[in-house]
Amino acid sequence: MEIILSQNVDKLGRVGDVVKVKDGFARNYLLPKNMGIAATAGNLKRVALLKAKEAAAYEERKKEARAVAEKLAKVSITIAVEVNDLDKLYGSVTETEILNGLEQEGYTFERHQLVIEKPIDELGIFEIGINLHPEVKGKFRLWVTKK
């Protein structure tokens, strides 16, 4: 039996995929749990329209993410930290401090979007990456100075 998946199913497929499964698996598991619908001609057309809309929305989000990445490339934030006599930080610059600095510049992001290669535990200038979209990455400069 052919089924159009309406949810991602491990080891079977993603939303919108047409998969061939055994009749019992479809009747007893996929269909009762609303994880799929029968692959009829009407359902296939409906899924094709939904996929087209989804693809257009995905491209629009990607375009918006590229615009944000271009603006973000010009952003530079400064964080002043306490240091000892040898100019060593007492800790490291945290993601929260970086996000607060970005908020002051007018950008709001989530913690999991930041890409920090290694702990920032010294003074200097750093390039910090940020995941804006699965296909778009942005970067901005972080200046770590002493108070």
C-alpha cells in the first residue's frame, strides 16, 4: 500500500514523502495515528500544492536570513570584562553576555543559534558565527576589552 506521510517517521521518510508499506502497518499504525494518508490521485495533488507552498516559504525565509546576515556582518559589539594584573580574564565571556550585546544593537537571537568555536577567555577581537537558517550563516565581530 502506498501512503503519503503527514509526519516524519524514523527509518521511513519525511513529511510529504510517498512510501510503500505493508497493508497491516498502514492500517494498524500509520493511519490510526494520523501519520499518513492514502496515496490517492486527489491526495497526491493536494500534497504537491502543499510542497510548492512550503518550498516558496522556505526560499522566502532563506532570502530574509541572507538580508539579516548582510546587516549582521557590519555589526560589532564590545564587552568589557574584569581582568587580573596579567590581563587574564577571571572567567570567560558567556553566550548570555553576547546575546545581551546583540540586543543592545537591535538583534534578538536564541542561544542555540550562536556558533562559538572555543571559549572566549582572553582579550581581543573575535568572529562569532550565528545560524540564521539551515543554509545561511552570519558573522559579527566581538571586541573583548578590560574595564
